Amino acid sequence: MAENNSEDEVLGKAYDSKLMKRLLGYIKPYMKYVVFAILMNIVVASLGPVRPYLIKIAVDKYIAHGNYNGLLYTSLLLLASLIFQSIIQFFLTYYTQYLGQKTIYDIRTQLFTHTQKLSLGFFDKTPIGRIVTRVTNDIESLNDLFSSGIIMVFSDIFTILWILGFMFFMDVKLSLVTLSVFPFLVYGTFLFRKKVRESYRNVRLHLARLNTYMQEHVTGMNIVQIFHKEKPEMGKFLNINADYRTANINSNFYYAIFYPGVEFVSAVATGLIIWYGGGELIHGNLPVGVLVAFILLTDMFFRPIRDLSEKYNILQTAMASSERIFNLLDDNTIIKNHDSRFSEVKGGIEFKNVWFAYNDEEYVLKNVSFKINPGETVAIVGHTGAGKTSIISLLTRFYDITRGSILVDGTDISTMDKRDLRKYISIVLQDIFLFSGTIRSNISMNNDSIPLEKLKEAAAIVGADKFIDALPHKYDEVVKERGATLSVGQKQLLSFARALAYDPKILILDEATSSIDTETEILIQKAIEKLLVGRTAIVIAHRLSTIQNADKIIVMHKGEIRETGTHQELLAKRGIYYKLYQLQYKDQEIGKAG
């Protein structure tokens, strides 16, 4: 558990220049929006301090001298500045959010595209929940950085600079008095940043544990219910949930101290202004309007400082998320592709001295060699772990071999375009996967170039048309996640129809009839006979009826080919196949005979 979450629990630097440089690269296509937003930020930042300055003018120049027209004119200027700022703020908010969404769209598209290119070896070692988190939650964290962090931080900085400019323009001494509390604020902000960083790490750690626990137990809910483990598992969940709650409360504690602390420093600064400025006012050295303007500007001065602390939190979250995202983008567990394409595929297959290991030197295939002529049906049998499914995975280039070569019609598949290779191969797996959508979309795999008539023909050949026509919406019937509303047999028939719809030259059946009832198996066996005509077929055998009529049977044992021949030839040898037959297939034949 800890190992799986280690990547989520590690928190890198709060600011990483390399990561930030790479993130900023995604903004380059939208630089005109960035420039526009920065210019708007300068304008918005200046309009805030303008209002206290106008109030200063109104008090000292017009109210003090009873100039009603001047006061009215200044009030209208104040109103105009508010309206103008609101308009500019609208465009600023809209375009910063637009920039954020465009950038996030590009990153998410790149990440999903890269994920599709990764080999199955990557998915064997990476939890699904982690990949989903990268494409969703982590990228969403970057949205805050692009839309509220990078651009809006300019607004806070410009606002502070404009306020300081107005302060020093009106009165230098009073400005220095006001800023005398600034060192305490800097120290408090530094301490807050350190504590929040520690608490944030703790929150991420407990969130990773909570997500992992939820994913495992929702996926395995049937097991939990079968063994009546609801209460014990709920107890574990309550503990994990409580730890996460406590971590968040502790994190909020520092915010609860920091924000009132900023307010306190702001109040102290205001008190100093009143104390010093009031004294100067009494002695006639300071106009009333300046004192009023300073009080207003001081309140405005500390507001962006509070916002900058929030921006730091956004930055920290974005750095942690971007590190994980780029780790996935930089993962090179990819099957190298080539541009060479097949001019025509007849279906001849040859394995030459193939060695393969999923992990280092732990070979699951050892010096495997065999040849399948176009149009032949070859069955592969053996105990679990013998290497049967690995042969299929290598033929389809889901993995690359360690040594040796695999040829299709005499061409080494490692030199070919893997997508072009897979175009001629269809696989029917034991574990059927259906996508949310419709019956039609699951057979065609959303390939609009395949007409409905061809899909109906494929369904009819494998016998799936009977149950499809009985559905209320037939081929437009909605399929739930993983085909939850369909039986195992129905899903298997759809997988056969899907394979046939693409009219493959090479058909692979990976224990495709192991999960269905006898009646459906008889139906599928008739379909298989039609499917195999004119095609090269590799059948991973589970039931005797699937392989008895195969042109050749290959017997695998511990990653090696031990026997090859027809059903009768292998029985006559009385070797491994004969023992398998005695253990499994003979009982099935007796059952059928009875």
C-alpha cells in the first residue's frame, strides 16, 4: 500500500524553476492573452489606489472649502472609476479563465494521448487510480495556477506597487511609519509558509491513502459483501477518514492564525497612522484628506498580501501536481513504432527463437519457435503460467520481445507500424470489456466507416442478433459501464461480433468460451467454424471442443514448447497433452456423453 502511494505522498520543492519553465511552455501559444491580461492587471491595480487619492482631493480641496460642484465632480469621477474597473475586471477574469482552460485542455490532451501510447508493461505496474488522478485532479490543480495564480499574482504585485507609489507621493514620513510593521508581516508570512508546507504534505499523504482505500473497496465490493466484512471495513475507513479530517483541521489551524494575524498587523498600522498622522494633523503639518487616504490605502495594502499567501498555496499544489504529471509524460515505456506498412497480409506467422521476460531475466518464454501457415488454425495449451497469453501479447506488439524475432508473412513485425499490424488482427478475450455507449458503438468501436448492415451481418453470424433484436432499442440499446446489464454470454457474443466486424486476417481466441454456459458454447462453436474460414487462427485452449479440430496443437510448459501435433497425434504420444486430456478433457467428454 505504501509503495503504491509513495509518489503521491512525496512533496517536491514549493517552487521548482525547471517545472515552472516547462509549465510556462504551454502558455506560449496564448501569449497575446497573457500580455492582454498583464496590461489589464496594471490598469485594475492602478484604479484601486486612485479612489483614496480622489477622496483625499475631495476632503482637502472641496469639502474643506465648501466647494459643492468640485465635490460633485470628484464623486462622479469615483463612480466612473468603479464602473471602469468593473468592466476591466470582467474582461480580465474572463480571459484569465479562458487562458487557464485552453492550457489545461492542451495538457490533458497531451497526457491522454501519451497514455494511449504506453505499452501494457506500464499499466501492469501502475494502479489505474493513479493514472486517472493524473488526468483529472492533478491537471485541475494546474488550472488554478494558470487562471488564478500566474496572471493574478501580477494584480497583487501591481496593486502593492501602486499603493506604495501613492503613499510616498502624498507623504514620505507617514509612509515609513505605515511600513514599520512590514518586517513583522514578512516574518509571519515566512513562518506561515513553512508550517502550511508541512501540513499540506500531511494532507496529501492521508488523501492518497483514502483514495486508494476507496478504489480498492468499491471495486471489490462484492467480495466485502459476500464475506460480511462491511463493519470491519467501515471501521478501517472511519480511521483513515478521521486521519484525513484531522490533517485538514491542522492545516486550517495555520490559516486561522495567519489571516487574523494579518488583520492585526493591519490594525496596528492603522493605529500608527492615526497616532502619528493625527499628531501631525493637530500641529497643522498634515491635511485631513491625506490622513483619510492613508487609512484607506493601508486597508487596501494588506489585502493583496493575504492574497499572495493564497497564491503560494496554489503554487505549491501546482508544483506537486506538475511533477507527477511530467513524470507520467516522461515515462518512455513505449513500444517503438516504424512507418513501414504491410502491402497485404495473408496470415502467415512465425516465431524464431523468441525469448521474453516481463521482469529482467525472469523469462516466461524461452527459445520459442513455431510456424503457422496462412489459413491454419493452431491451438496453444498448457497449465496456467505456461506462456500462452504472452505469445498473443508479443504477436500484437503489446510488448517487445527480449531476443529472437516474430514474422508475419516473412516480415519482422518489429520493423512495422504496430497500428497497421493490429489492423489485421482481432482478439476475443476471456475477460470481455464493454464500454459505456450502445450495442452498435461496442461492436464497431465507434468506427463510423463500418455500416450498420455489416454490423448486423457480423452479429447474425455469431448468433448475437437474437438477443439484440429482443432489446427495446436493438442496436441503439444503451450499454452500461462494463456491460453491467448484459449476461456473460451476451457480452461474449458481442466480443465475437466486434472481432468479425473488422474482418481480420488473423483471429485470436484467448480462452474465449471459458466463461459461458454449454448452450451458448454450442452457439459460439458454430460461429467459430464460420469465423475461421479463410483466416489464420490462434486458439488459447480451455475446452476440448475448441481445439479438437485444430490443424496443429502446441503444448506449452514453463515457457517452452514441449509438444506439437494434432489432437490424435498428441494423445498417441502420451505426454503432457495426454495428461492434460486425462485430467480435464476426458471428464468433459464423459459428461457430454452422459
